[in-house]
Amino acid sequence: CLPANQERFADGKLVTVQFHPSAQVVMTAGHDRSVSLFQVDGIKNPKIQSIYLESFPIYKARFSVDGEQVIATGTHHSMFFVYDMMAGSIIPIPKVRGVEEKFLRNFELSPDGSFMLLIGTSGYLHLLSMKTKELISTMKVNGRCTASAFTPDGSKIYSYSKEGEVFIWDVRSRKCLHKFEDEGSLEGKCIAVSKNNQYVACGSSSGVVNLYTTDTCLKENSPKPVKAIMNLVTSATCVTFNPTTEILAVASRDADEAVKLV
């Protein structure tokens, strides 16, 4: 197929590429301070529109679950932007009351569309209401949190610390249900939960991706991985399951073409 963004290649590094949840649209966003939407037909992939965020190199952008908004965080800002596609308006969220963070970069959206989880510094996790973008509660892991993932039903959050520990939180009570050590992890980098809630994948700085069953994660303090995927030689920076939980993609941004499908 042709490049998805062939009608507008980015000037800087792309940090986000995401398909729209319900339309045949793909979004790209990156360091050139822009978010672009393309109609993906595989033939022409025409550009729908681009929005430009003044002096705001983008760290991460995501479609909301209903596909009506795009949330974008910057590389060195404590604010973030909401792009309302229905109204065509760009809404800055200057400061979330109760969140004392110098930078807001990494975040996750709950699958049911209710929550936004901001991954702060020093192990803080800020749970926001997706509707009002206001703080509901703050949780804290030991050490520094590098990645988090909601379970498919949105009831739990798996948080992966730099020290290689995984904390499992109950979203409703915000209590820590369990924690376990990721086997052999020197530094946690990325985490994913499969769509059928059967597996958890943890990727570390050594390039090893450990695959666990969710049952063992909830019960054992040092669970044994079902499989350790050793194919990456540089840091594993992305793990993603396909929608039917038959394929796991593991990738490293530290080397060219370091993408493996398992």
C-alpha cells in the first residue's frame, strides 16, 4: 500500500500513528507540532485535515474511545490539548487542579471511555474524569512508573515500574490489589493486556518481553512467564496485542525495523 500519510509527510519525528476506533481514518502526530488525519483507502489516502499546535511538540496523541476527540500531550509541558473533531475546536487544558507535575507526557484512556490516566513522575498516577478532565484520585507505585495499561473491561490498571515491579490497581476503589515482580527485568519499559484479558505482556530495557497469564499475575508474587520473547536486542519500547489475541507485536524504537510479530 501507499504510505498512509503520503499527502502530508511530517517534518519531524512521528510519535503517534493510530487508527480511528470506528471510521477508516488514521491519525499521525509528532515533533513538528501537528496532528493530521487521513482517510485510509489504500489507494490515495487523502488528507482530511491537519491542526497545528503552536510551540507544542507532541509527545503522545490518542483518539477518545467514541472517536470524537483527540487528546495530545507535549514533550515538555504541564498542559495538554483536546481537539474536538465534531466542533472543530482546539481546547487547551492548562492545569489540572491537584496535579502537581512539571511535565505531563504519558497517559492512557480507559476502554469504556470514562477515565484518563496521567502517568506522573515519582510514581504518581493521576486518574482523571474523561468528561470533565478533572482529578478523581491519585495512586502511587514504589519507584517510578514507566507504563500503565487498563484491562479490557476498564476495572483494573496494570502499572509497570522502572524497577521491574507490576502493580495491579482496582479502578473503582483505587486500591492496590496485588503486585508482582517481572522476571529478570532490570528496567520496565512497556506493558499491554490482551483484549480477551488472558495475557499480560511486559517489555524491559534488555529487549526481553515476558508473557504472563492474567490469573498468575493476580495471585503470585513471582509468576513464571508462559513465554519469554528474546527476539529484540535493544530496549522493548512497544508491546501490543491484536484484537483477537492471536498475535503480539513487540518493537524497539532504538533500532531500525526492530518489529517482531509473535
